[in-house]
Amino acid sequence: MSRTTFEMRQVSDCIWEIPVSGGMRVPGRIYADEKLMPHIREDKAVEQVVNVAHLRGIVSRSLAMPDIHWGYGFPIGGVAATDPELGGVISPGGVGYDINCGVRLVTSNVERERMEPRIRDLVKALYKEVPSGLGSRGAIGKLSKHELEAVAIDGAAWAVRKGYGTEQDLDHTEERGRLSVADPSKVSPRAVSRGLDQVGTLGSGNHFIEIGVVDEIFDEKTAAAFGLGLNTMTLLIHSGSRGFGYQICDDYLEVMQGAVSKYGIDLPDRQLACAPVESPEGKRYLAAMACAANYAWANRQVMMELAKRTVARTLGSKPHKLGLSLLYDVCHNIAKLETHEVEGQRKTLCVHRKGATRAFPAGHPDVPGAFRAVGQPVLVPGDMGRFSYVCVGTGDVMRETFGSTCHGAGRVLSRSKAKKAAAGRKLAAELDEMGVFVMATGKATLAEEMPYAYKDVTQVVDVMQRAGLANKVVRLRPLGVIKG
């Protein structure tokens, strides 16, 4: 579909609507302001918002958060909910290749004055102890096929049983780190082989471990509930399901291409290949996707425990004495069956969040008891040189976006363009001058992930707040980063 065949109307300060036209079943909606829109207009992601609006069974709107950019099928930053009772579909393109790519935040009682002089030692130690980079293998060794099946079924709980963390960590993880519909029999041997030795690995690309500090507090009450004190150390861990999830996505894209023909589904883009949620193909994908999601939660759980032990050892202490504890873990790339209200009726919907974060507000039954009075922590990492944010969803977020908000800054340069822009630059030195010590497996990774490759995350979260969907709680400033 040509980008010139649809119109876009600004309906409020931070909302743009694409009216229904052609084969669209619902309108498109983009959350952005005048500062962000020029780049968004130039990006093919707007066309993808329109394409997603064609999906069978989609309800309400095809949504895009302010970190929107071009992805596979769905835009990254895209949210869509389909109704299985209306023949609603599930699409791997609405989840992405890195199934349950997500982020978790560790809080502490370590004051900046104690940690900052040791930042280089901390980064070097983390880089040594947490495997990173393309094809990296786990620090916990290679799993048997039987153990991998246990990871796929039990998720983060498997890691806790193995001594990596505590039961409280599960209470502070979305879905307690496990989707119950997982079925390893729906996963290919190729995917299994790719997953055997990658539990506890960071991977490459935009994945990272970031040592930061609480730099500013916007909401004292919620920050206190989250255990976030001014000038205390934090750890952000961003990773996903590695080769295991990638292969599952690849396998099921082929399955879905066949399903499109079988069920007579008309699509504007073959990358949106899908199947009805209630079909055999839809149920198989949901079961396999859940295996990858559970794998990702186990992966982050193991890495977090490795990181906590490493930080404590480097600072000459114990994790509990430093107050190192998991605040929350959210997934970015997922499709889940959730209950939402549509036109006054409670419905079970298949909610696709691709590069988007669940943001359930105060009082929601799926918010852990420790946070139910204030709402689920929403973690929004930025780039290596600028801020990250902890936010919380508002009462309007359920009605407007199926309880979803942004997941990060969002790219403004492709990886290839970012590398071209880095030619001749001393990137690590530039970051050092910005007050961020970084270690990475190669110059290419730094080039792809430099701040200039991303939108300003402050602008992104400001849009979410002005749109009335998520409020800022604290701002985190990065001091040290390890990249794959």
C-alpha cells in the first residue's frame, strides 16, 4: 500500500487518527506530538499501522506508541487486539522475532557516592561474568533437551528452582514469568537445538545491562512503593528469547503463510501472515510462542542473579546487604489472551504488543499485591547516553490502549545508517565524555546503538503522560553499560 493513499488527522495534542478506508476494519491511531511526527511521517511504519487495521477480528483501533518505527509486519511500537469470537487472528508479525524481548529493573540501597568511583570495575566484572554478543553461550552450561523443555514450561520458576533468585522475584514478574499455554511439543528440533546453550546470555543488538542511578523523582509516593530512592543504584537488564525464540518465529511464519490460504484471509502485506486464534495453527503458535516467552523470562532471571552476585562481589558485600532486589520485569514482544472491555462488554481478546509495554493501573487484579495501590511498574529504557524512565499506567490506559504504553525510545536510524554515521568517530570515548563507561563486543554494536540512532526517550514518555496513559515516576541516568 502506498503511503499516499491514506490521510492522517490530528485530533488532539498527542493523537493522530487515520480514518477507515479501503480494506481497513478499524481506524489507525498514532500517539505523537509535533516534534516526533516529522520523522514518523517519513517512516514506513505509518503504512504498517494501516495494514494492521486490515486484520480479521481486530477491535477498536490499530495503535502505535510514540516510539513507533518500521518492523516486520507490525510496526515496532504497535498494539492490536483481536476478538477470537469474531474470527480474530494471531500474527507472529505482531509479536516479532525476539519473542518476549523485555526488561527488568533491580533496585538497591547503594548510594551513588559508593558506586560511582567503582563504575569501571563494575562494568568490567559484569562484562566478564554475563555472556554477551552474537552466538554467546550461557554461563550455566548447556542444557539437556529435557531441561530445555522444563525451561519452556516453567519459565522463571525453573531458574528459581536452580538457585537463581527467589519466589518473590516471580511475584515481581509479569505473568509470574510463565505463560501456562506453553507446549514444547509444538517447538521444532531446530529451535530446541538453538536454545540449549543460551540461557543466561545477553545476546547482541539493542540488548544490554545498564548500571544507573535514580536521577530525579516525579512521584514520591509511587517511587517509595517501588523502593526507588534518589541517588541510589539501579540495574536494567534487557534481553529476550535469543535463537530459541527467533527460530520459533521463523518456523511459524511459514505455517501462517499456509494458514492465510487455507482460511481465505486477505492481507495487504504477506508479513502479516496469521491464523484465527481458535484454529489449530493459531493454537500451535500460541503454545510455541509461550515456550519462547517462558525461555526469555528464565534467561533474564538467570542473568539478573549473575549480575547481582557480580555487583556484590565487586563492592565487597552480599546482594541482600546491598538491597539488590527485583522491582519488576515486563515483556515487550508478546501476544496474550486478556480480558478487556469493548463497547461496554467484557471480552477475551488476543492482545498483540510489539515493542510495547503492558501498563495495568492501580487496582487491576493482575497487578502484584505489592503495587496494586499504585499500579504496575512500567519500565522504559532509553539509549546508552541518555535517560531511562520508570512510569505507571493511568486509569484511562485500559480503555484507550488495552493497558499498553511505549517500550523505549524507538529508532530514528536503521542499523546500517547508524554505522555509516559512525564512520571515523571514537564512539566509546564520546560516551565516556557523556559520563557513561561502556563495554561491547565490537565497534559495530556501538555504532548501531549510539544515542543518535534513537529518539529522545524523554519526548516519548512525555507524550504518553500528556496523552493521559502513563505518568512518570522516576528518571534513571546511565553510568555504565555492557552491550552484546
